[in-house]
Amino acid sequence: MEEPKTQSPYFMSIADLLIGVLFIFLIIMFYFALNFSEFAKYAKRYEKDQNLIATLTKENEDLKTIVEKLTAQNKELEGKLGNAIKRAEIAERKAKEIENLILSVNKTKIEILKKIQARLMKLDFRVEIDEKTGVIRLPQKEMFATAEHQLSRDGIENIKKLSIVLGEILPCYSKLNNQLKMVYTLKCNGLSENKIDAVFIEGHADTRPFYSPTIKDNQELSTKRALSAFNAIVANENINRLKNSNNEFLLSVSGYGDKRPLPCFDAKEVCYSKDRRIDLRFIMEIPKKMKN
């Protein structure tokens, strides 16, 4: 009887090896099966992260473009602001120049009023000045009789004094030809840059009704009084030839009747007396720099 054949140890070891490999493969597959859901989560999260990165990258590029535009706009605005500041500085300088010119003109006007008043006082003719309005006031009692438009004897003397003083002072502030410039530059101790544009001789009356066979009302009376004063003043040749920079005669006449009473808180008679007056109103020329 034959003995049973025994299996080769070589084949047994290969089988064991295959079984071991299969066992390891199963373990690995089991591991992957267990962790597949986690891997899927990680994959989805990775995909979301990639999409977010792409979105943020695009937004970042858009923001860069916006920043570049805003930077350009900011530079443009800075340029405009710089120009605006320069224009404001120029405007401020010009406004200051104009202010100084106005102050200079007003100073000259007050200077004229004070000079005339001081010289008339030396000649014993007292007049009032209003620096704010540029007016010299001649009191009626020094010039006219009640309800009369012709100059009284005292009025004639006082107007002569006024005419002499105006003939000495006004040329210093008027347009002159070359010959007169030489003469008055010495007399005036230099001619003023600020010139007189006009001198209005204004007649005024009080509010009481006025009756006369030759004069209709206070309006006509005040105008005729101003005209009487005007004619007496321009009899002085030194005044009669005076002109402003527009080559216009310097003096003019107006009558206001009782339409421009002065503020007064005294007794009525005193207020009436103040309103019966002749005013010389000085209007200065606008400086050439302001016209330009």
C-alpha cells in the first residue's frame, strides 16, 4: 500500500503569503471604507476653499481697480483743491487791496472836509461836516433870509469865503492839465491820487408849508437856493475850470425840498432851522485799480 503524498512546503508558504496579502488588502479597503466619508468632506471643503479663494482673488482685483480709480480721482481733486486754494488766496488779496483802496478814498474824502472846515473857520465862517456821508453843511441863517432864495449880505460874504477855499483845495483832488499840475503840485504839496468825481450843491427846506408869489413850494425854494450858491461859487475861475477824470465839470446842483430832513430830537424850531440848509456833498472817483 502506497503512503499518501505530503504537500510541498513551498506551496504552503505562498498560499499563506497570498492569504496575508489578501487580509492586508481587506484591512486597507476597510480603512478606506471607514474614512471615505471624511475624505469626501475634505474634498468638498477643499473645493469650497478653492472657489472662495477664486472669488476673493477676483474681488481683490476689482478692489485694486477701484483703489486705482479713487487714487486717480483723489489726485485730480487735490489738484482742483490746490487751484481753488490759490484762487481763494488771490481773491482774498484782491479783496484786501479793494478794502485798502476804499479806506484810502474815504480817508481822502475826510481829509478834504476837514481842510475846508479848518480854513473856513480861520475866515470866521463855521460849517458842519459829516464824515460818514461826505457832506459839508452851510447853515441857512448864514446864507439866506427867511423865505428868500437870493443870498443875503452875509451869505454873499460867506459864499465868497467858501469859493476861495474851494478854489485852493479842490484842484489838489481834480484832473489838471500839465501846466496846472506843475503849479498845484507845489501849492498842494503834491497832488492826491484819489480824485473827486463830483461836488453836489444841495438845497434843503423844512417841512412847513411855503407860500410866495414867485416861488411855488419848498422844492422850488431849495433848488433856487442851491442854484444861487452854485452861481456864486463858480464865479471863481479856479473852480469854474475844474473837471473830473471823465472830463466832466466837477460841480452840480440839486434841490430836495423837505424830503431829506436831518435826524433831530430838539425843539421843533431848532429842527426846522437845521433842515433849512445848503449841503456840499463830495463824491469820490472809483480808483482805476478797482475798475480793472
